[in-house]
Amino acid sequence: MVGNIVGEPFKKYVNDQIKTRQEVYGSGFNNSRTPEQINYLNSKLSWVKMASSVIVNPEPNPNAPEQQIIATGQQGIKRLKNIGLDINQFKGYNLASHSVLFNGLQQANSDTANTTTDDKGNIIYSDPTVAGKFNNWVTRTGISKSNSIWNNNAYGLGGLEFGIQPQPGITSIKVNHLSRGSIKKATITLKANNKVQFEIIETLYLRLGFTMMLEWGNSHYIDNKTNKMEMVRNTLIEDFWFQSSGDTHLNVLKKIENYRDKYDGNYDGMFAKVTNFNWSFNSDGSYNITIDLISLGDIVESFKVNILTNPSKYSIKTSDSKENQNTIINYLNDLEKSNVTDDGYFAAAKEALTNEKTIKDLGVFNNIPNNSPYVDFLPIAKTGGYLWGGKDNSDRFYIKFGVFLEFIKTHVLTYYSNAGNDPFSIIDIDTDIESNVMSIFPNQISIDPGIALINSNYFSPPLNIKYKEYKYIFTDSSLASFFSKEVTPHGKIMNIYLNFNFIKKTLKNYVDSKGNLSLYQFIKSLCDGLNKSLGGVNNLEPIVNEEENKLVIIDQNPLPKNDELRKLIKKKLNDNEEEENSFPLDLYGYNQSDNSSNFIKSYSFQTEISPSLASTITIGATAAGEVVGSEATAFSQWNQGLTDRFKQFQAPPIPYYTSSADSDNGGFLNKYNQNEFSSTSSGDPTLAKAGVGVNVSNYKNNLYDAKKVIKNNFLEYLKKCFGKSHGLIYNNSQAKYTQFDSDFISIGYSSFSSYINGLLNEEETTSTTLGFIPVKLEITLDGLSGIKIYQKLKINNKFLPSNYPDVLEFLIRQVNHDLKDNQWTTTIETISVPKIKEIPIEDFTSSSEVLTTNAPDNLIFSLPAIDPNNPNTAFIRNDSGGEGGFLKNREGGKLHKGLDLSTEIGQKIYAPIPGIIQKSSATSKSETSGIKILGSKDFKNYTAYIFYMKSSLPVGTTVIPGQLIGYSEDLSKDYPEEVTDHIHFSLKVKDKGKEYYLDPEHLKYKENIKFLNL
């Protein structure tokens, strides 16, 4: 797996072997099969080997070198004596090397190693822990004629006391993947035919927690390069297993992969530990034995580490003993107590930014994995004037996810050492910034700052033009960037900032009374919290990369241009391994296009739909998923071009409208104008007024407008996050994002979810937010190794429904092996992901049609309409015909770009800015008049519009602010009686070729005006 990207193709040797086998199986149709091909197809068998890591501890030897690490004593010798075996012959590694479960029980005959000689050249010591070069297998043959319990015969091992009995051996193995494929479990059944055989098996293989090497494969195979039949010869057990006692598990895993490649996928191996066994005694004196092995990935998922403070790992200098809780808590507490400057930076971080150094250069935190100049630990006591409203001191502190995981690797994980080698951890955690990527969505933020922060730059206009407050609240560039647009927009998981309090609360759930931390569950819970905070659209989860026994955090959501992004990451990681697309598997019959056939034994396709997903599908699949705010599932894409005659139209619930909605308490989520949907033809008028009588036809026709409203809802939510009143005026005390308001956070989740689902429907792309889809393809084929979980499976799909390949791709989730009756079969199980395309970042202008900005503080305006009875008060129209405030909703999903100031007919109107009068009107059909003023001097890029007034000055007149320019008109010419008399006042400014509107309610006026809603 490259980084954390799922869907990589098969390795080259697997692709080539699939192609080679299909050519062999397809031979004989247009030409004759060669004798070699016939031999391969009819004589291929399977084999199994299993070797133990057990060393029978020898007695102390005065001639042993001082650096020998192996334990010595009498207990190991006693075990051999109890069985009746020769001490000198079977001590150390010798019992294991003499008792490899391979074609029964065979001896691996090897040279001695690390010998010491006397002055005459006689060997006085040989290392009991390792063997020398492998020479040959000592194969058991014939029948023993003595009562010796150890011999080289196929019959009679264990003595003849109860007759002539065959040697012990493996009868079958099953290798299955667990936990979505990240862990292998092997079940080995074997038989021992007398007590001595059983005691040998018990000593070597029934050892809970001990490491075993299990190998299996095909006896013959067709070589990818020569197309000739070859035999599988020496494997890791012969070449390595007994020759080393100091290699790490990671090196062993690499060696297994090398042998897979060497034998073109006809060899496989498993480096595992014994987790369970059972045995039963039979009436004929034999023993049936079952052994369960689990790959080392299981260690990651079940691993517990003790995090009670260990001074040798991470010491905390504190006088408060109560804080000396555990390593992780102490680490976070120590960071909180670091020297924080007045502007909210760590002193070390500020120095790094100021002097263009890195925190690592300053030697403050030596575990930072890269030379990023960004802050890795962020205190937000006060940033940019924003008061952080968390309830706890820890709410104001954040740490990069990658840096936190690096700390766990360095100071929490247990380290081991073999034969004097450098210490190594039994597991690893991938914290690389560039290769750990995730899906990202337009305008996505971390909705709950009590969980995490992200520094994204993936905003739609106008957000990315004037949304300085988003970055300002995060101390500008001091946060490492979460967003990258290389190849395709994606996020960097390790650059997410975790809230300290969130970490501490999560930690408590996974630490027992003895201080043991369930590490995997802890990290999984952190990922669950991030998924929630990021709007519920990501599916982060930790898995185990079985090749490297490494914990990797993936996002189940597929990324557009997945293959191109993976190639870029391979380049960054200096990974030069050749890569090509997975070769398609033929599922059935003969393929005439390339004269090949399949080696598939069976295949099936089935769905596993849960009740909750079934409900989602029922809604989302109807009418091609055209439901505002509903999930655009892969199933909706299956229905393209098809319509359910009885469910041709679905829409969100009729919105309930109330005049008491307070825009500052969540009422800003836009509602349809009630008049748009009220019944006008029939029904109880009281019910109609309450919004119960509904004109469904109008509602259906305005469905597209509803989508616009959803976008505006989310836009308004973002504005209120950062103290942006009506998109214009920034008021730090009103920045709801920093206040940890649970109600506001809930609104964020709702509005973002509706926005994303509506966007996906609009782009006619499948939702990426479901992660893996429970559509399973299962294939059983002749045994083949090298196929890994999360690789992409490519099949010849001519026997699947034609639309399947258009909407789904298959990822491997399990690779299971079964060896019995001398045959090896491999079963591949897949999960499905939707095929997706890149979602273009949309311009919010297309939904709101309004770009907004602020006026400079030095510009002073004049209000065009002043109530003669209340000279310091301006009344904003708010009647049954609608609201006159800035950016209020209008028919068709549009927004009101100005301010409606209530007037009396004939009321005086004044110039708001200096400039030249031009003629204008509200619409081309308007019966009333209007003007616009083209600004001059400091207002030269500004234009003021005033509608529903009759000008008293000719076109071209130059005016100054506060100058009388005309009189208000009677609006009954243009509007029904429920719309009260008013003038419309709007202002816009040109900047770099674009026009921005200003909120008249939040400008500086020379009249010191107070605005009130009527």
C-alpha cells in the first residue's frame, strides 16, 4: 500500500501470473497443448511447511562467549529428559529444526554456526540459538525396527510400544483474513499418533504467544518470464528461519514478500503467533490437534500499553503530584504550561516563525518528524482578537495529529531487542504528512472546534476572497495547511489539529484501572470524533498494513484521480517499484479476444444491505437521487434513465414558517416565503395561512430554488461562524465558532450535510460519503499469493450487468486460503466503492448572486431617507409582503441586495454619496422611477441605487452627500397592498473586475442613524 491510498493495482508478478495462467488454461482451443502445459494442469499439487521459533534453553557453557544473550538453566534440559530425547542432540534450536512439519515431520539438516575451537582446532562450543547454512532435508522413509523413540523412519517415530504408527503431520490449513482483512488467522489441523509425537508437538507448537513460520504453495508453476514449468524449491524456512535469531518481524515480512515475487505468486507465508490450541485423545491412542495462529497485525488491534508515567520514557517536571497521571496526560499538561506569549503563540513557535527556523531546529520538541515551519502545538488563549469560549483550559490547546502519533510511537509503545540488535517496536504507526491523505469537500471546516481544527483553503467565492476571518482566527499561516490541490483536491490527515480536551476525554474511555491503554481502540475513537467534526462526510479509520505491520489511517471515501495521486506519492516517497494496472480476471468460459481461459472455480455477487442503508437507498435511489439534502448513493446512479412510476417526485418537507423566527438564534437558516406555497384555490383559509394548505405544484416547480436555499443556509452559517454579520461586518464577540455553542454546532452539521448532498446531486456524481458499499463479489480460484487487501480487483465484466462497471469498483477486503487434499485454493472477497468524479468548487455567487465586502472606515455616507419625526432613526420594511433587510430571501432563491427604508409618499430623499446622477429603475417593467449615482472622489468605484423615487434633478447633475435629490413615490403602482411604501437603497463597489455589494445597515453615516425593523 502506497501511503494510505486504497485501490492500488496488483503487483507486477501477480498480474503476470494471472496472464500466464489464463493463457495456459486457454491453450488447446486454437492449437494443441504442449506436454509441459498438460503436465502442469494435471500434476500440480500443494504443500505446507510449519516451523517453530522455540529454543530449548541449554545448560550453562563455560566456553560460551560473554555476549551470548540466550537464557540458560536446567528447565529446558528437563523437558528433553522427560520426553526421552538426547540432550546434546536436541538442545537449543535443534529440536525445532529436527521437527519441521513438512510432509510429515522432517529434519532441516544444517551446518553449525558461531563455533569456538580450542588450541588444537577442536570445536568446544557452537551457538545453540542459530544454525549455519542449510544443506538438505532428512526425509523419513521406511519402517523402524527398533524401539528407539527418535529415528528417521516414516513409521515408528515415538517407539514401537503400541505398534508401528505413522509420523505426525498437518492434515489441513485454512488462512482467513479478519477485521476487514487487516489480520490473518490460520487454523492448522494435525495429527500425532502416540504420546512421544504429541509431546514433541506440544513442546514446539502448542506455545501460546510464541512465533511460528507457516508456509504453503504450489509444487509446480509456470514461470512468468520463460513460460516454462518450474518447481518451488527452497523457501524462507530453509534459507533463513534457523539461521537467524536477531531479525525483526518487519524484515521477516519483507523476506516473505521476496519469496512471493521469486515464485511468481505460487508461494505464500505467514509470520504469526500462537493464540489458541486444542487437542483431543482418541481411542486408538492418537491425538487430534488444532492450532490457531494470528498474524502480528492482531497485536496492533489488541495491543495494550501501560501509560503510567515512566521516567525513562517521558519525564514530567512538576511539583504537583496530582498531575502525574500518565504519560500522555502529562505530555499534554506540560505543553499547556509552556511559555505562551501574549498573542497566543508558544514562545518557541513564535521564534521559529520570526527567524524562519523550525521548532525542531530550536531543539524544543525533538520528536517532530519534518522540518515544517508551522506550529505543531497551538495554544489559542487569544488570537486575532477572538476570545476562545471553551469551558476548560484544555479547550484552547491543539496538537497536530501526526505529531501526537509520533509522541505515542516514541514514548508510549514498547520496544524489543533481539540478539543485541537495535531496539524496535513490535508495531509502527504511519505519520507521514504527504502520503496520508483523505477526501475533502468544498467549503468544509471542522464544525466542532472542541474536537479539531483544520487550516483549509478550499472555499468557494466569495468566501476565498474576503474570508480573512477564517484564517485570522487560526493565527494566519501558523497552522500547517490541511488542503492540497496537487492532482486532485485532498486533505492531509496528519495536519489536522486535535483539541487537548478531546484527546483527554477520549483517553479516559480506553485506560483501565491498571493504566493499560487499548491503543487501537483509542486511535479509532479519535478518528470517529474527527469524522463527526468534519461534518460526518469522511470515514477515517485505522487499519493494519499487513506488509509492514504498520497502523495506517485511511479514509474509506474514494478520491477522484486516485491512481494519479498514488503515483505522485510514490514519487515523493522515492518508491520506484514498477506499477501497472491490474490484469483483468476472466470469470467464465473462453476469451476469444486473447485466446485465454479462466482458472476460476466459482464466483458470486451479492449485496448485504442493512435496514438503515435500505431506508437511505429507498429515498436516494428514487428519481435518480433528486432529493434535496438526501444521500446521493451509488444505488441512485444505478437508476439513471429509469423512473419509478409511483415515485416520480420527492421533495423535502414543506417548510414551516413562523413570523417569530429570530435570525440570531438559528432562524438564519433560510425559509421559503410562505406565500410561495400557500393554497390559493381551495381549502380552509385558516389552515392555508398556517402553511397547512399547500400548493404542491408550486412546491415542485420551486425545487431548484430549494437547492439554492440550502446553499444559502450553509453560506449564512459560515458567515456567523466568524462574526460576519450579513456577510459584511465583522464583530469578534459574535463569532459563534469560537464559543463552543452546542446548538450552533448542531446547526453546522445539519446545514453542511444538506449542502454536500445537494452539491453531489447537482453534479450528478455518486456520494463519496458512504465509504465502502456492502456489495460483495466473491471469487474462488487456484491458489495464488501476493494479492493484498484494499488492492483494486479488475475483472472481465462481460458476465455482469452492463451498468455495474460504470458505477462500481471492487476493492479486496479478504484473501482466504484453503489447503486440503493436496489442493490450494484462494478465495477473494471484495467490497465496493463508487466510481466518482472530481467535484468542481462552485462559486457561491451562482446561488446567492451576491459578492459582499466592507467599506473602508474613512468613508462617511449619508442616509437617503430620514424619518422627519425621528431624525436619528431609520425603519427597515418588514411586512406581510416580505422582509426588507440586506440578503433576505426573494422569490426564485435570489437574495435582496439592498435595504428597504420605510417612507411616506412624497418624503424627501437625499444623496448617499458624491457623484453624478443617472436614470435607473427596479425592473424594466416598473411603473415607478429610480436613480443611480456614479460615485466620485473617494467614492469613484462606488455606485448607489435608489428605487421607487422621483428625481428632482436632471440626469448628469453632480451631487454631494446629504443633498436633496427627489421624493418617494406610491408603491401601489408596482406592488400589492401588503407591501408598504418604501425606497430601495443599495450600494456596490468594483474591485479588480468584480462587483461587491455593501450592507447599508452597517456603514458609517454622518447622521448617527439607528436602524429598527418595523
